[in-house]
Amino acid sequence: MNKFINQILQGSNVEALPIMTHPGIEAIGKSVREAVSDGNIQYQAIQYLHDHFKTVACTSIMDLTVEAEAFGATVNLPENEIPSVTGRLVCDEESVKNLVVPSLEKGRVPQYLLANQLAAANITDKPVFSGCIGPFSLAGRLYDMSEIMVGIYIEPESIQLLLSKCTEFLVAYCKALKASGTQGVIVAEPAAGLLSGEDCMTYSTFYVKQIVDAVQDDSFTVILHNCGNTGQCTDAMVATGANALHFGNAIDMEGVLKQCPSDVVVLGNLNPVGVFKQGTVESVREETLQLLQKTAGYKNFVISSGCDLPPNVPEANIRAFLETVEMFNI
Amino acid sequence: MNQNFLEKLSECVEFGKINLASPYPPQMKGFPGADEITKEALEAGVTPTEILNEALITAMNKVGQKFSENKIFVPQMLLSAKAMGASMIHLKPFFANGTVQRKGTFILGTVYGDLHDIGKNLFGMMVEGAGWEVIDLGIDVKIEKFLEAIEQNPTAVVGISALLTTTMVNMKPVIDAIKSVSPDTKVIVGGAPLSVEFAQSIGADGYGKNPQEGIMWLDKIVA
Ligand code: B12
């Protein structure tokens, strides 16, 4: 059995794993642009959070543009906001056919590998989880998100070819992340949550499973994140075979826990903005406690934010979250 | 005969059959779609107004209903909107020459700082289907761009979309700027994190939780 999964299932406490790097970037006085472009700085942010917060694992930046940039998409890197992809790289069968699967030397990929390598080498007392985008969400970034939604029906062959190319790249990237020494990867597939369960199975699960099959083993976990899912995609998420599933704030966690097998670790789902960023210490405590009480008794539950914590979350709120979990465990 | 055309067209829009070439939905593969049927219908003497009111709008109402009940998802809804768009192309000349009156002009954009556009696109297509001319300004739309569009279309109604709690606060400066240069321009806002209370607090005239609510509001202000 996978080490991390075993640790969760056997443990007697509820563990906490907020997905965060921005609070670390801010604490070390760097900009988002510096952290997403320089592996050393990203590593320092991860190390800061490791040193200052008691979480069950560390995470790297959930930057959903690195992979699209490697494929050749134009990326906008604002000083202190999350990067974004501009424009559309492929638009029809022809351009999809001509799309070249990039090497891991392209764009900021080497910097991300460096950050993961440094974090894995220096953080040895708990797991470090890498991050990458999921195949459907990556394809959507290259093809245009609204267009891929209809593309799966009117140009299914082109979209499947595009998905295969995205998956080929992601498998190589995840293998490299694994080789960097981390203990798992959080695969972020938010756009698949807009599909029906059946389409999620065909256009996301089928490809995510290839990543799982290629890298998941006793020492490396795949955590599949889908914050778009409002319930209809849960079975499709389970079917990927990922050891752990991470849910957004749009879903009812109790329902999810009932639906997921007890040997799959289930993570979620406090609102990263409404609770962490805009809440007060008191409201964070209240929301955290409520979720802990609702999910009590499920040994496969790990409490987390519903998505990556955005820039400018007050440190006091992260502390309030972690303290509430600690108190609950006593 | 006319009824037959309207029923067939309505079905195409409801189930997202765009044209003959589109393989979707599988059970209609190889059959003409909204594109061809509209053309035929017009040639056979069905009026553009009938097409709009008795096929397109009724079909999109059904689609909107199914979406809000989680019976269909974003792709199916976008396909219906595309099918409707394929039909609308044939109606455009009648709008242009005044045979069919548009209900008005609707300027739509995602507020600056925000790049989410699936919901905005959906709403825009539905509004077009409801008989409005839609000017889509895209995503990350700055104040000046809204003002420019209003200057060119002084009677237009404006719609603003936001999906992030961090960008929904950018809507107020947009509304303030619009109201200061054009106090009579009506503004409707929407997007997942918004609420009626929030919309009121930033001075929006309307709020739509979903496309149907938005369209109902739009129809009311021109009634
Ligand atoms: C798809 C998606 C993306 C895609 C967007 C692709 C695109 N071209 O739109 C990508 C991957 C690029 C993305 C990026 C980001 N996203 Co995003 N994304 C989503 C997701 C999964 C779905 C949004 C969506 O399209 N919904 C479907 C449509 C149909 O619904 P809708 O937009 O609400 O629209 C409906 C109504 O609101 C209404 N409507 C919409 N507009 C209007 C306008 C008017 C006038 C009216 C009347 C009605 C109306 O009609 C629509 C139909 O019913 C949501 C999660 C979720 N479950 O919602 C997160 C979510 C919105 N994203 C989120 C975040 C944080 C981000 C990022 C910051 C993440 C990151 N770390 O990079 C970036 C931001 C980039 C930016 N600056 O904008 C958060 C927002 C949190 C918050 N409250 O602020 C969410 C909620 C996820 C989460 N749980 O944390 N995202």
C-alpha cells in the first residue's frame, strides 16, 4: 500500500493539508512572478511554509500555465497575480495534428523541476507533493475552454488526438517530477468538472488513468483535484485509480465520503477565498470545526482548502485553521 | 407545413444539432441541422418572427430549464446555443432591414482581472437567442472598453460577468463610470460568486443567477 495513504488510513488524527504556496511567497518577500519563474525562490517559499506550519505535507505552486506554455501558448506573468494563458494555440484538426509534444526543457518546466528537486532534497520529515494540470484542462487551455466543450461532440477525433498529446507530455512531466524525489503529484483537472459524469469518464478519466498507471506506486501518490465537480463527476474521479481525490468547495463533503471507497484518501474543501482569504479568525475556526464534525468518523478524510490558496490570505487565518484541527484531535 | 419546420428546428436547437455536417447528437447524424432547416423554412415562407419566437426561444427555454435541473451540462448547453447561432445567421438580414425588430442591443463582457468566460459566453448566446443583438467585448474588459461600446451604442443595456471573489469588486468601478457618463444606461451583473444583495450594493440595476433570470429581467425592461 502507498506510504502516504497508509499513514492517513492508519493514523488516529485528522490531518490537515491546505494547498498553499502564496503565503510562503509573500512571507519571504518575493513576487508571484519571481516564484513562478525561479525554482530556487519557489523552493524557498515551500521551505518557509514547511518551517512555520504544521501540515501533513508540503505542496508546490498550482500554476496552471507551465504546461500550456511549454506547448507554446503565450503566458501573461503579472507581478503579483496568478499567471494566465492568453489566446488560443490550436483550433482545428490541422493545427492539432501539427502540434508538437514539447520536451521538458521548454518554458519554465526546468524551474519547476528544480523547485521540486530542492524541496524534496531538503524536506525529509514529511511528503512533498508536486503539482501539474490535468489533461482535459490543459487541452482546454490550448484549444479554448468554451470551444473544447463543444469540440468533444463535433470534433471528437481532433480533441482525442489533442488529449493524447497532452497526456504524453503530462506522463513525461510527472515521471520527471517523481524522479525529482517528491512523494506525489496533485493533478488539477478543474475544467473536467463542467462535464457530465459520462463525458468526464471519456475525456478526462481515460487520460488521467494513464498518468496514474505510469507513476503511482507505494512511494508516489497521485492526488486528483477537481474543484469544478459538483457531484456528477465523483465516480469518474474514483475510476482513475488515483490514491487520493481532492474536492472543491462546490461539493458536499459528506456525500463525497459516502460515495468514495474507504481506501481512497479524500481531501477538501474549505473555500479558499470565502473562508481563508476573506474570513476572520473566528469564521475560519467555525467553518473548520463544522467541516471536521460533519466528516468525523471517516478515517480516509484529510481536511484541506477547496483549491490553491490565492495571494493575500492572512497568516492568522491559516493558523486558526491548523489550530482548530489540532484542538479537534485532542 | 410551417409547424413541421418549426418543430424540427426547435428539436435541432434543443438537442444541439448545428448542421448537416455535425455528428452530434448521434441519433440525428446525417440529418439536416438548424442551419439547413432555417434556410428551407425561410424559402418555404415561414416568417423570421415565427422562427425566432416559436422555435429558437422556446427551445432555448427548455435547454435552460434542463441545465438548471442538472439534466444537461455545459457542453450540451453550448451546443444548443451554437445550433441557435447557426439558425440566427439566416435571420440576420431580416434584423438588419427591419423586417424583424430586435429587442435591443446588449453589451457584454467579463470584468477586468477576470479571465473566466464560459458562463458569459453561454449567457450571451442565450440573450442573442432571445432576440437581442449582442456585442461581446470578451474577457478582462477594462472600464474604457465598456464606455467606448456604450458611446457607439447609446441605447444598449450592459451585462458584466465575474467568477472570482477578487474580481467581482471590480464591477463597482465599472458601473460607477458607466453611470457617470450615461446615467440612463441599465446594467445587469452575473457570475457564480454574486448575489442579489451584492448586485444591489454595487449599484447594478439587475442580477441574474442564471441565463433565464437575466433574460427575464432584460425582457422586463423593454416591455
Ligand atoms: C473552468 C474554470 C477555470 C478555467 C476558466 C476557463 C474559461 N475560459 O472560462 C481556468 C482553468 C482558466 C480557471 C482559472 C482560474 N480560476 Co477558475 N474555475 C473554473 C471552474 C471549474 C468553472 C467555472 C465555469 O465556467 N462554470 C460554468 C459556468 C456555466 O458557470 P458560471 O460562470 O457561473 O455562469 C453561469 C451563471 O453564473 C450565469 N452568468 C455568468 N455570467 C453572467 C453575467 C450576467 C450578466 C448574468 C445575468 C449571468 C451570468 O450564467 C451562467 C450559466 O448558468 C470554477 C469552479 C466552479 N465550480 O465554478 C473555478 C473557479 C471559478 N476558479 C477559481 C480560481 C481561484 C481560479 C484561478 C485564480 C486559479 C488559479 N490558481 O490559477 C484562475 C483565475 C484566472 C483569472 N484571472 O481569471 C475559483 C474562484 C474562487 C473565488 N470565489 O474567487 C473557482 C470557484 C474554483 C474554486 N473552487 O476555488 N478557472
